[in-house]
Amino acid sequence: MQRGDGGYMRVVAGMPDASERLPPSAGRRLKEEERRALVHRLRQQGWSYRRISDELNISYSVVSRWLDGPEAAATPLTPLPIRLSVVTESGEAAPRRAAPSQTPLPNVPVHVESPSPLLEHLVAQNRALLHRVDQLVSAEAARKQAMSDLELRLVANIEEQHKKLGERLLDSLKSLLRKFSRG
């Protein structure tokens, strides 16, 4: 957005003019700290994440991570490192079909009568998943609070602009009435 004559705001949308475009190599020849600073500056000027990403030739996820902070980045969970197979009464492992897109994992036989190592492993993985859920919930709560704060600031700004516009309109009407009453 730009502030035009008389205090009115003008919203500029669409593709930037050729004069506003950055050189094609602008994002690549800067150091990472300089690129981060440029990303923040462009965002403050009203550029979208996608436009910054396209103009600086930086991936959208990197731009998002730099602007949203590290709490918004999700750390990937480690998958279960083994494929379990159930050992039958005869001592043979029951055949399991592997998904065609997955790489085969080593089969580790687990005896049904002593599931304690498997149970311990699953409990540990469950705790890790619960911890990750807690992290996601707290990150979402922080994001929700930030959005609420932004909403309050935007409403306050709109109300302030509305008040100023009303005052200017009233002043204009008063000056028009004075002109007509004289003439």
C-alpha cells in the first residue's frame, strides 16, 4: 500500500513494474544474513511471500521460515526403524507384504509371548509423538495469539482512519457551508 495525496491509501496489486523488479541474480549474490534482511525489508514494504520467493529465487518454504520464525517450522519425525513380523507357534515368521513404493526394512522377529522390548519401543515412540503434538499445539496457540494481536491492531488502525476521514469530511462540509452562506 502507498499513501497518496490527501492521506488516501492506494492499494497496488498485480505484477510489479519493470522498474521495481530486482535483478535476476539479486538473491544469489548476497550472503545469507543480507538475504534475510532483504526478505524482511521487502515484506515490510508489502511484498507477498510468493513474490519475494520468485524475485529472489529463494524457495517459498525458506522465505516462510525466515519470516515466521523457527517455531513455525515443523521438525520431521523419525519413522519406526524396523518392520515387525509376528513369529507363529511353529517358530516361522508370518509373511508380510511390503508396499511397492517403500524400501524394504529389515524384518525383526518379535515373539508374541515376550512383547516387552517391542512395548518399550512403542511407548517411547508414543511419548515422542505426544511431545510433538504438544509442540504443535503450543506453536498453533502462539500463531493464534499473533493473529489475534494483528487483528486488534488492524481494527484500531481502521477505526483511527475512519475517525480522521470523518473529521476531514466534517471540515469539508463546514467550509462548503461557509462558502454558500457568504454567497
